[in-house]
Amino acid sequence: MPIETPLPPSAVASGTIQRYLRASFGLAAVLPLALVLALSFLSYQQAERAAHERLERSVDVALENALKVFESSRQLIGRVNDLIGDRSDEQVTAEEPMLHQRLNAFVEGIPQVASINIIGRDGRILASSRFHPPPAQVNVSDRADFQHHVRKVSPVHVSRRMAGRVNGEQIFNLSVPRASANGEFNGVLMLSLRPGYFAAQYERMVKSDPGVAISLMRSNGEVIARVPAVPLDTRLPHGSPLQRAMEAAIESGGNSGGNSGGSLRAVSTIDGEDPMASFRTVRGYPLGLVAATAQGGQVTEDDEPGAGFDRWRKALEQLESPVPVFLENTAGGDHAM
């Protein structure tokens, strides 16, 4: 039977030392990587929180502006309603020269208002702040906002963005039914607002807070005004996450009488981005305001593909992290980040 010869103490010690050295080298390689990953994750979370707070601020400022505009618009419509009372179409037509002057004086110096119009029961423009005499060839009886009041769906309607039938200017309408002595349909008071006014406000906001896309939308997802700009008739698909959330918040806000909103993250069906988004409802109207991150967090021009990356780097350099955070282009495309 073979006899086992014990290893000398020096060999045992040498093997133990080697095992400790291998373990130490392994830890030396893994621990810094784990630390970098952990700090990178924390930095990412910090950047996410900062972006969320930025969106919340932006959408709240846009909401304040919208509330002021729509409140003043309702007051303007109220003044016109008081002016004409429950006059018939024939009476309004007979007083058209005087009404044109009064309507024009009402809207003078209000940049967001394109015109205010008194619409007859048959859809004709009976009197207008902008046109005298009103264009006889224009009839709006086929429009959704006019039909909304014919069917008495609700007392206030906000239309989609459209091109005006007289001069082609982009507008959207805030409308209410005209007063009636017997409760029958008596035509519509239609205030045409300029989407460009809202876009100009958002443009100023974006300049001081780059990387944010701001939109005013109807509850069905139709875009009324947006920066960056989008084509006419752009809308969110019905049932998309943002459209569903916004529609539910508008319904909730209508029931409670206040503004409501929320935040979410989903792939945008407008520009294909994967933005964070914060939204608010506009109290009393079927409208929502959305502030979302744009192009990976920053808005850049097509001829400046590195600008967004540089802005992200500057933002991350301000984070309180002693370990560098590495950014990698994983989105694909020449201008991706």
C-alpha cells in the first residue's frame, strides 16, 4: 500500500498564498466595475429625476398660459353673447355693419384671436370681426364644431386645427351656441384662435429649456399646437398610451372641476422617440398639454448630430458622481444618440 507523503509546510503556504492572490486579482477586477455600474445607475436615476422635474415645470407653465388664454376667450364670447342676446338671424343680418365694428373693437390688440364670428342657423357667417361684409360663399354647416352644437352634445367645443376657408390661415375654433328665447338651436358663436400664438409661447420656453417638446392636444389626440412643429392633422392614434391617459384625466378633471394629469413613458407615435412625458388637462375644456423629452433628451438640428450628445455630457458632468458615466450610441442612425 502506497504511503502518502505530506507536503512540506512551505508548499502548503505557497498554495494558499496563490489562491488568495487569484481571489484578490478577481476582486480587484470585479469591484471597480461593479462600483462604476452602480454609480452609473445612480447617475442615470438622478438624470431621470431631473428630467422629470424639468418636464413638470414646463407643462405647468404651459398650462398657466393656456388657462389665461381660454379664460379671456370665454369672457370675450360672453361679451358677444350679451351684445346680440337672442336676436334672430334676420336681426343680426340687418345690424351687420354695427356688429362688425363692435366685434372688431372687441378683438383689437389680442394677438391669439384671428376672428370672432356670429354663425346663423344654416351655417352662414352673419357677422364677423374680420370681414365686412361677411363672405357669402362660406358655409360651415358641414364642420364638426357646428354639428356639435346642432346635436347639443355639450355647451363648449374646441375644434381641431384647420386652414380657414376664407384666407387659409391655420386656426382652431372655440365655440358655444347662441342664446335662444325658446331653447331651440339658434346658431353658433365661433372664436377662431391662432395655433401659432401658442407655438410662439412654447418656442420661447424651449429656448430656455432645450430638449423639451410641448404640445397642446385635443382629448382624441389631435395636435393643435406643438414645438417642434408637426404637419397639419397630426394626431396620436386612438388608444395609444398617452391618448388614453390624457382622455381619462380630462374626464376625471371634468367630473372634479379641476386640472389633473400625470406622467408616463412610451414610444411616441409622432416622432418615434421614447420620451418621458408629463401632461395636464385644461380645466373646463377637452384639451391636454404635454411636455416630453425630444430626441434622446435634447432637441438638435439635423446638421448638428453631436449637439445633443454634448448637451447630455455637460448635464451628466454636473452630477455629483466621482466615477465617470459613459454614454453609448445604441439607437442607430447617423444622428442617433
